Amino acid sequence: MNTKLIMTLSAIFLLSAGISLTFFPDLILDYLNLNPNQIVVFLLQLLGALYFGYGMLNWMNKGRPIGGIYNRPVAIANLSHFMIAGLALLKGLTSNPELQFTIWVIGIIYIFFGFAFGVIFFRHPLNAKS
């Protein structure tokens, strides 16, 4: 599996989510038809900072070998984040299938990255020559 591609795609996804949540929480809440109040906006901005930091971690490690014993903390952190959130989104989407299309797309992205990081975590990184 091409870990550089997975790390780059996950970094771009997390960085864009982080920037969006940090700078546009009101617009996101309006799009989701939720009532924006100060606490929710503040929590979304904190979540945006978390996503941005996570995206920077993936971006900075995209060129390094990941898998097996290499960069194990980065692999397990990504696996746990994407798998837990992906399963939570899957549970929410199956119990509420009328949720917006955007939530479905985010759920599919999370499940994909959860599976990809599961493969990365349990496999030794491929040699550059193979």
C-alpha cells in the first residue's frame, strides 16, 4: 500500500476540515441547520485546531516509512481516530438515513481511511524497490 498517498490524502482532508471548522463554524452550523450559540462555535473551533494539528502531523510524516514497527504511534493514532469516528458515523447514518449527503460522504471517507490505516498498521512497509 502506498503510505505516502494515504498520508497525503488524510492530511489534506484533516487540514481542510481544521481550517473550515476554525474559521467558518457559523457557516457550517447554518449548513447543518443547527442553532449556532457561543459554546458550540467555541467547541467547533477547538475541534478545528485538533484537526489542523492532526493534519500537520500526517503532512510532516508523509514521506517516512509507516507500518509494522516504523512510526507505530502515528499509525495507531490515525487508525484509532479514523476507525472510531468512522464506526460512530456508520452507526449514526444507519440509524438516521435521512441525514444530509455531506454527512454520508464524510462517513465514507472515514471508513476508507480507517480501513487504510488498519492495513498500514498491521503490515510492514514495502521496500522502495518492490
